[in-house]
Amino acid sequence: MSPFDPVSLIIKKRDGGELTPDELTQLIDGYTDGQVPDYQMSSFLMAAFLRGMSDLEGFALAEAMLHSGEVLDLSDIPGTKVDKHSTGGVGDKISLILAPLVAAAGVPVPMISGRGLGHTGGTLDKLESIPGFQTDLDLDTYRRLLSEHGVVMIGQTKEVAPADKRLYALRDVTGTVEFIPFIAASIMSKKLAEGIDRLVLDVKAGRGAFMQDVESGRRLAERLTGIGEHFGCTTIALLTRMDDPLGRAIGNWLEVEESLRCLRGEHVEEVTDLTIALAAEMIVLGGAAATLDDAEVTARTLLSSGAAFEKFKEMVQAQGGDVSVIDHPERRGVADAIVDVFADEDQSGYVRSVDARAIGLAAMRLGAGRMTVEDGVDPLAGIELLKKRGEPVQPGDCLARLHTRNRELAEKFSDTVSEAFELTGEHVEPEPIVLDRLYAGKWSTG
Amino acid sequence: MSPFDPVSLIIKKRDGGELTPDELTQLIDGYTDGQVPDYQMSSFLMAAFLRGMSDLEGFALAEAMLHSGEVLDLSDIPGTKVDKHSTGGVGDKISLILAPLVAAAGVPVPMISGRGLGHTGGTLDKLESIPGFQTDLDLDTYRRLLSEHGVVMIGQTKEVAPADKRLYALRDVTGTVEFIPFIAASIMSKKLAEGIDRLVLDVKAGRGAFMQDVESGRRLAERLTGIGEHFGCTTIALLTRMDDPLGRAIGNWLEVEESLRCLRGEHVEEVTDLTIALAAEMIVLGGAAATLDDAEVTARTLLSSGAAFEKFKEMVQAQGGDVSVIDHPERRGVADAIVDVFADEDQSGYVRSVDARAIGLAAMRLGAGRMTVEDGVDPLAGIELLKKRGEPVQPGDCLARLHTRNRELAEKFSDTVSEAFELTGEHVEPEPIVLDRLYAGKWSTG
């Protein structure tokens, strides 16, 4: 290895060169141990952002970030460990249903999740709206709960991929967030450190997602699965629609309630469909079914039989949560102010779309999310959509219901929420939630 | 002015946008007062490096840097103040001759110079090889000496353009040095803060210069003069050759000696030519001659009459220097080791070129320059060229004379110096030192 000179590596990237794996490792290791200061790393990040990074550079980046901290070994726990990761959207409560469902099929699901930021929610915030539910467990407890219950859902620990944590914070304040090779290395370094064997990705595309268009979604999916395969972790990606919020509930406890309906076997449009699609992939990857069709039947049965619901309750109990609100969601109570938003005189026709970003931002401002990582969240705040894409609207119909701490706050966002509904005079064709599937470098369609 | 958000400005530049003068001012002011940390500025610098900066952005950048510190007002001192700035080369001792010469013509010359770094020398180091010569004078003394003697040569003070000092240090460690808009803003912010009325630039192009090719030299000259004109400071640029060292002496005291010969009226090839060309521009700009031809006659007369030499001595005395070594240079002594480099058996023909960069680096390593800003310099160290471009060489001829602290060090660099001489069997045509002239946005030729 040549002597380490961060400036020469910055200049190499600035001038369009490809860094070797050794060079990228030196840079990330140097950053982790303090030899490379923030101002050099941010200059490198911007150069890479504007000059691009090859697949090989992406692998090296992910590997260096992965090895910046502890890499868990779960091989002593029987079974093929499979996790799901979503790139984030509005109303995305799928993990809450999916993890116990797949575990109920006999596939161990070790899941490390994040918190919400900006317009997107986070699985941890949703779980913590269940009184008592603990997500900041140490790695020994994580391992034990996985072994005993086949499912565990915790937050990121400081031992896992610390370089990612520092790099993410730096990218956030230096205008270098929206770059696929960084996003992919960030996600995959954390996932690969979890000790999983296989991974299913829910890559969202649309105006409520990080990737605003389908093409960017495809490119991110390709990067992510490429890194997974490179490290021997079979990774399948579903490309899914995120123009409208997923389901009807946006907000932490509201989303738990919707998840519970789905877990009880009720068909919740989009939510059940996407959960079944992801579950089938995980069940096949985990070896509990031979085909996707078989796995779908298994998944539907586990929902209708109540087995998935029971596994969810078991997990809530194991992680300190109050199971009485799982059996009786009405005991959790409601927000202090609930305000309905009605269609105006000139609002009639069919809903062409509900702007997921606008709804996500409104829910955040109503208290469901956070603008900065330091903010707290209101577990009961959020938005219920009474009208969804394709449904007919007449003036005076209730479009949405806002849950928040006082009427003033709710009324401040009524217009925003109303304006998020785009109407049309024509019938709106239904669209599948799953747009495409990427496996072994090949898309099923498109 | 909109609320200040550094990240949004970084992203604007990253995505190819043009920042408004207000935005650039906010960024530079924020950096100066600590609101914008190094890691955000370095990200911005890299984005600007790769996306480019418009003329308008360049003006705003220079203005913000200029106003980050004290802007001198010399209007109470009679006369049109004219300075010269060189972008730096090897053997460039022109300022030492030019400043007293132009002052002797009645044009006040306030000159703030820098130190050598890497292969290029610095005017301050050369002046300080005169025992006792003070360059770290405060601004009151600077003003007084200019008023009394019509010439003063000092180093950069901390009051002038502090943002430039910090930005330069940051660029140096983040791979963002070689970018014409930054270079131009850095030079012009310092020069405009000096209190000058008009400026002549010596923009060097060639392998011994910062701008390695003529095209880059032209672009830098255009940026520099553009900024000068924008701020109402008439600025003329001469584009000059810097493939070979300027003159025969490289090294601090060696260059003072060569300058003294020129000041005494001896014709020192290239050195006298370039000095006269620059002096003529300054004399016309300063209003002491109507035409360049008249000004040239004036300059030549001031050299041959000894008036320029007397003005130099006056300045040395005023700034605390020992004038006896000016009258009797031999009293300054010589380096401990003087080692000649001879042409090998296979070296014969005409000198096609002497690699200025190689010679500059060798002189630095012999003690004449510094690798880092903290290093000291040896005033007597350096290289004398016994053969210059176009001169015939026979095996055994002395090519160069190395001056340094011991024979071992000299012998270590003999081969490097010998290899810097490129020979050819054919006669070499002389080339003018001044390649072109830029005035009011127009090049004289090309």
C-alpha cells in the first residue's frame, strides 16, 4: 500500500479517476480514526458526487464502512436469517406486519431499523408508540430475542458501522445526500453488519420517496443488490410505487392500528398486497417455501389464521410493550384534537393522486415526525386518509382526518392537506403497488 | 436578503446554478465569522471547482474576500499608485528592480509581496537576504515609507483579506487549488486591499509557472483583469514565458546580485527586457509618460543613469537593510559549498531549454526555498545558470554552479540539474519573453 495522502486521493477523484479498494479503505479508515478531517472528507464526497463512483468503488466503500465497526455473526442461531429494508416512504408500516409474519413462517427475522426524518416515518417511532416497547436493546439481548422468538426489532447501535453514522451526518450538512453510490453503501453496510444471510429490499420510487422517479429507483436497486451479491448475501429488490401514501394511516400509532387490522387478517388495500409480496420473497429466501406462489399461500394463511398477529404480540411482550393495547387498540386513546378536512365546492370527481410528500410533511408538522434528529415525536399525531386514489369525491365529503394536539395546529394544515388531493373528472385506473422485481441482476419486466 | 442556509447554497452550486452576489457574500462572511465550518466551505469549493464560476460570481467572491479585512486608503498620498503582481516563476526577481525603477520615474509603488513555496521563489525572501532588511512592517509604517520614498515593499499583514488566508489554507488541503476563479479572486482581493489605483500583472505560462500552458495563462489573465476593471482599478496583463528560469540566478541573494547588475544599467538578458516592458506599462498607468515608447526611454535612462539603483539603496536604507552590501555585493559572502555541474561526454549542441520547474525544485532542496510554509530558507543557497537557452555546449563545459551548505548536498543534485538541460543539434531561435498583452479585454495578438 502506498503512503497515505488524502489530498492526492481527493484530486484523483476530482479529476475523474477511479480509486482502488485500498485507497478507499485508507480514506474511510482514516476518517474513522480521525486522521482525515471532516473538511477533507466533505471535499472528497462532493468530488465523488459530481464525478461518480464505479461499482467497484461502491463495493470498497460499503466494505470499508461495514468493517468500521462490529459485524455480527448469527450463525449459531439456526435457520436462514432474512431481513427486509425499505428505502423509506410515507405511511410505510410494512415492517411491523412483515417481520412477525415471516417469523411465523419459521424464517428468523433480525431487523435493525431507523427513525423518521423529514416527510418519512421510521419503524422505531411506530413501535415506540406501543407503551413500554423497547427498541434500544444491546446486541446480546438482540441475539437472545431472535433465538427465542424468531424475530427482533431494534434501533441502530453505536457498534454497527460507525463510519456510516459520521458520514451520514457529514453528507447531511454538505449537500451530498442524494447520491446513489453513497445511499447504497450506507444502507448495505448497516444491513450486512446485522448478521443476516439474505435480504429483500423495498425500493420506493415516486414523489413521496427519496428516489423521485422510477429510473433512479432502478439504479439504486441495482447498486444495492450488486453490493449484496458481491458480499455473498443474496438480495432481491422490489421496486414499488410511492407517489401516494401507503395505506390510509400516516402517523405512528395510527399506523400501528392499521397494521393490527392487517395482522388480524383484514384486507388493507396496498398494505396487505405489498406485505404479501415481500413476505413471499423472504419466505422463499429463508427456505420455508419452494416457490413464490407457495410462499404467498403460506403468508395469506398466517395472516388469516391469526398466527402472524400472535407472533407480533409475542414480540411486543418480549420487548417490554403493553400487549393490552394490541388486543384493545381503543385503550391507547386518541390525539387531543381530531379535525376533518372536507372537499370544497369545486372538489368533485375521482382522486387522481394524494401527494405523499405533502401529506408526509403535514403529518410531521402535526407532530408525527421530526424536522431534525433531536426532535421528539407525538405518538398519537398523524393523518387518516378517508379518500384514496381512484375513489369518487363529492363536495362536502371528508377527505382526511387530522390528529394532533390542538385545533389551531390542525386548522393550520387543513388547506395543505386538502390541496394534496388531486382530482380528475375521469375514472382512474388502478395500478399495482409493485412495479418490478430485480433478482440476480435481472429485472422481471421493463 | 433571504435567510442564510449554507447547505442550500452548496446544493445550488453542485447542481450547476449561479450564486447571486448576496449569496456569495453570505457564504464568505459566514466563513470568516465562523458560522460556516471548514467542512461546508470545502464542499462548496469542490462543487465550484467542478461546476465552474461565472465572471459575476468571481467578482462577488473577490469583493467578499476583499472586504473580509482592512481595505487601505492611500488617497492622501499624492500620485497614482501602481503595483505589479507576478503569478510566480523561477528566478523571478523583477519586483526588486521594477519597484525602485518606477518609483524613480515618479510613480508611487506600494508593494505587498509573498514568500516562496515549492519551486517558486518569493520577493520577501529575496529582500531579506539583504542583512537587516525588514519586511514585516505595520500599515502605518507602510504608508509613511511610501509617502517619503515613493516605494515600499512589505509582506502580507493579517489585517488584509483574512478570508483569503483561510481559504487558501483550506484549498491547499482539499484538492481545490488549481482553479482559475479562486486563484484570480485570491490575487485580486489582496491587491485591491493594498490601496492601489492601477495594476500591472505578469501572468506567467509554462512548465515553471502555475499555469502550465499559454491557454490557461490567457484565461487567468482575463479573469484577473476582469476583476480589476470591475472594481475600477485599471489592470493590464502581460503574458510571459516561464518554461526556462528567468535570468541566470535562482536563489535569494544570487537573485539580488543579478538584480543589482540590472539596476546598475548592465543589460541582463530577459531580466532587463521584462523589467523595461513592465516598467513602461506602470509609468504610463502612473501618468509619468504619455506613450509606452516614451516610458521605455524613461525606464532605460533611469537604469543607465543610476537613478533606479539609488532609489533601491534608499529603500533598503529606509527598511533597515545594510546598504554596504548593495554597494559591495562581494561583502555578503558566498555559500559554504560551490559545486560546478559540467556537460557530460554526450552533452553537446545547443541548449533547447532548461526546465524551470526542475531547477526551481533543485534550488529549493539546496536551501533556497521551502517545501512547507514553516521551513526557513538559506539566503546564500541557489543555482547559477552558466548556459541558457540557445547557447552552444561542448562536453566539459560548465552548465551550472550550485551554491549550498555542503558538497554532499550539492553533489546529490548535480544529476538533476544536468538533466534539466535539454540539448539539440540545431540552432535555437530566440523567443521574446513577453508573449502577449491584455488591456481592456483585448489581447494585442493571438
